[in-house]
Amino acid sequence: MNLSRKLFFSGFLLLVALASHSPLQAAGDKDVAGVVLSFDDTYVKQWYDYFGQRTDNDEVKATFFVSYWHTLSDAEIDKLRLLRAKGHEIGNHTYSHKGVAGDYNFDPSRVQEYLGDQIIPSLLNMRADGFSPVSFSYPSGERNEVYDAAVRQYFPYLRTTFTDVSREMFQTGEIFHGPNDQYEVLAGDGIDNSYNNPVAEIEAALLRAKTNNEIVTVYAHRILADGSPDADHPYGIRGSKLDRLIVAAKEMGLKFYTFEEAWKIGNQNGPVSNTNITVSSSGGSGSVNAYIIFLLSLVSLLKLAPGIAKRLFRH
Ligand SMILES: [Zn+2]
């Protein structure tokens, strides 16, 4: 680790010390702050090459939402078994990646067709290979309440996507949830090359999770070696970026949750109806943002991350 990285993490240690005394976390609350790292589609070899070799699986967990299960080779399915054995979660991402909007036009009369084509056959394929998925992510994040209710009969834990380019990730309450929240679906923001969420911005989101005792969900697709010709593929994250995020989360003392584990942190009164979703009720409050901006601007003053606060104050 070079000097600037050491300084950067020293800054984080300072922030974590401040965050752990946050006025926003009620005294006596159990510390559940954490992150969900999730990956979609079929990039089993890349996922295994990255996570299969790690020696810190007791600490660092991820969730892999797999589509096109019927096209996987035996070797790929074995790799998913090995990932599962290391504590990672294997979820479902439909049979052939059809979108509720793009392919089904949100049509309520086509729900049974969707279940028959996209949900049930892929669940059966996974079961035939010894997997019992309970979590599901929607291709392209396309969903609505009618489809949620149908899919939930097969996969109780649903992940969608959320992004808002006008806000920093830490200001996006939609991707955070905590023990006091009720939800029927959880959303993640993208950390692939194309999502315009640089490391510093994602680290600020991790900091909010720590400060506010929340869990933040992110997702990616490919995991790319820095030297590979694909390193800048829009739908992939470089291994070096993922390394930095994992180190930062560890430095902050965040837990790495599988999606199933993260889901069970909230919803203590059972799911509410979709029309009453109140994810991160505390998330959008000005005091939370003000406190995190204060912490980040402190880093800026220390010249550890001079770019962050400057960008934040523009919003
Ligand atoms: Zn996908």
C-alpha cells in the first residue's frame, strides 16, 4: 500500500471513529451496518476467479444472480457450488433475461406467461442441480407490484436497481435499508464501469451505511482483470476497483451480507404492501446528509480526498 492510500485509510479510520459516535444512531442499536455486493448474469468464471481464490470468505460474501442457467457448463455449475460452499449466495435472474417492461410491457394479463417462461423453468433447473435459490434480481431492474407479487411466490427476496444521476450515491436513500425499515423489494445501484460511480463516491455511500447503521446494496456484472482488453467494458468492474471497495468496507468495519441475510435485517413486522414501501425512512433526512457531508468535508480539509466534498456541495 503506498503512502497516499495509507493516508486515505487513516482518514477513513478517523471517519469511522466519528461515525461510531454519530448522533444519528440511537444508543443501544445493534450495529448492523454493512454492504451487499451482488453480481448479475452469467459471468461465473470471472466471479470464481475473483471470489473463489479469496481466503477471507468468512468475512467477504457476495451474491450471484444467475440467468441462462440452462446454458451453463458442468464446470461452471461446479464453480457456483464452490462459491456457495464458501458462504456466497446463488440467486436467480430469470431464465433468459427477459424484462418485465421491455418484453412484457408490464402487462398484468401476461404474469402467468412470465412465470411459466422466465421464473419456474429457471428455478427448476437450479433445483435439479442442487440449488435452492430464495433471492431474485430483475433484469434491467424492470418490475412493478403485480409482477413482484407473482415472483415472490417462488423467490421471497427481490432486488431491483435504482440510480439517480442528479444525486450522489450516499444521498440516494433508495439503495439503503436498516433494521427499522419495511420493504417488499430492495434496490441496488450499479458499480460497473458505465455507471459513473467512482470509488470515492461508493466509499462515501459505505460511510453513510456505517454512520447511519444501514446496509447499502450495489451490483455489477463482469469482474475484469486490469490488464485485460475488456478492462473498460461498460458492464463490468475492474478487480482493482473491487479490491479498493472491499478494503474500504473492511476498514470501516462494515459487514458483508448476502442478499438473503441483508433482507432479513429489516422487515421485522413482515412485508408491507408495495404501495407503502418506506425503505430507509431515515435515509432522505437532511440531518443525515448534513452529518455525512460534514465528515466528508473533514476528509477534504485533510486533503485526503479533495475532490469529494467539492462535488457534493454543488448539489
Ligand atoms: Zn442482467
